[in-house]
Amino acid sequence: LTLMEIGLAGYIPSWITALTNLSELNLSLNEALGGTIPEALGDLSLIEQLNLYGNQLSGTIPKSLGNLSFMTTLVLGWNDFRGTIPEELGLLNKLNLLELSENQMSGSIPSSFSDLTDLQYLVLSGNNFNGTIDVLESLVNLTSLLIRKNSFSGTIPQRLFDGVEGELALDLGYNQFVGDVPSTFANLTNLTYFVGTQNTLDTNSTEDGICDNTKFLVLDCDTCSCCDVCCEGKDDGICDIHMSPYVHLGLECGVWWMYCGETSSQYDVLPVAVNP
């Protein structure tokens, strides 16, 4: 059922929860659609794809969504959700995409997320999340991790993306990460996109191999002496370079999200360094 960008207003209709054979529900981009997510959505046991992106929904994410064992795609970005990520979402062992960007959520990534072994795309940008991201080391299929503008801290896990195939995208900008840029990243020949500006990573902690292998790389200048382009400070526009999750995930494509974004438009144009 797709009711995308049709001017829905008010609340999520109660009759939707009676559609027990529903496998897809897309109510995205209805800017006047508010209220909360009904607990009863957790009774739609056959649902695989739920897209509520770009509305005015509020409240917390119901724990009942953890009952949706066939769920592969959960998109709740650009709303006004608050509270923490329910631990129960770690029960969604078929989940491929979780998108929670630009809400008012807080807390840490649940420990149960270590069980999300099918997860490829995790987007948490523009919230108030904190804690470390160590739990994500075990995700053997994670290819896109976009978590800019939060309060994540600790070190970047050495084994993040270890053995993962496919093009990798990582945006850690505007957090509180410390320590070195993982030396293991020098071995990631498939790391297509890596932005880590406005953190407090160690000085000159980026190995040359990372600069050589990463197609699109922007870090703070004191962290990366080998970067062609880097962030010199908070007033430097380079610091704000970022990937658009909306385009990266293909959410603008219409009926559904996957495999329709153009690579060339996924992120801001990287300025070309001019050698003297």
C-alpha cells in the first residue's frame, strides 16, 4: 500500500492496522501527517517494508515493531520522534535498512543490534545519540553507516567493515570520536566514501593507504596530512560536506527506495586540490 506524498493529514488511519496481509506500507512525505505510530502496527505480522519518512510523526518508536519478523526495511527519518531506539528492534533479523535520521532521539545503539547480521544500511544522522559504536563491529553485511551530527564517542572500531563486500560509505562527521583512524581502513579497497570531520581524532593518525584507497575522503586537517581536501575548522565549508541519505538510499525515487539512486548525486561535489 503506497500513499506517498498525497497530502494525508491528521493521524495514521486506524483501518490500516486491519490489513493483516499487508507486506508494504509507504506513507512518506505527507507533511501534515502527525500523531504517533500505533502500537497495533506491530500486529501486521507479514509486513516487510515500512516507510514513514518525512512526516510530522512524534512520540517514541513502539516496542511492538520488534514483532515484525519479516521486516527488511524500516524508514522513520525526518519526523519528530523522541526517546531511545527500542532494544526489540534487534529482533528483526531480516532487517536490511534502518533509517532514523533527523529526529530528536537519544541514547545509545542497543546491544541487541549485534544480532542484525543482514543489516546493510544504518542511518542515524541528526539526532542526539551517544555512546560508542562498538556493537556494529559484528555486522558482516553493513555497507553504509551514516551517523553524522550526534554525540557518539570512543574510538572508531578497528574491525568495522572487516570482510564486508560491496562499496562502503561511512559518515562520522560532527561527533566526539577520539583516537586513531583505524589502520585497518588502509586495507579497505572498497571504501568509497569516508567523512569524519569535526571530531577529536589524533593528530596525523590517517595512514597514507587510507588516502590512496578511499575515493572520497574528507577529515579534519590535523587528523589527515595525506588528504587532498580537509576541514580546517568550524567555519570552513569543507567541514559540512556530507552524503544525502535520502538520495543514497533512493528514497526520492518514488514507490520504493532500493537501487535507484545515482552515485554521482549522492554527496556534495568534492573540491579538486590544485597542485602548485
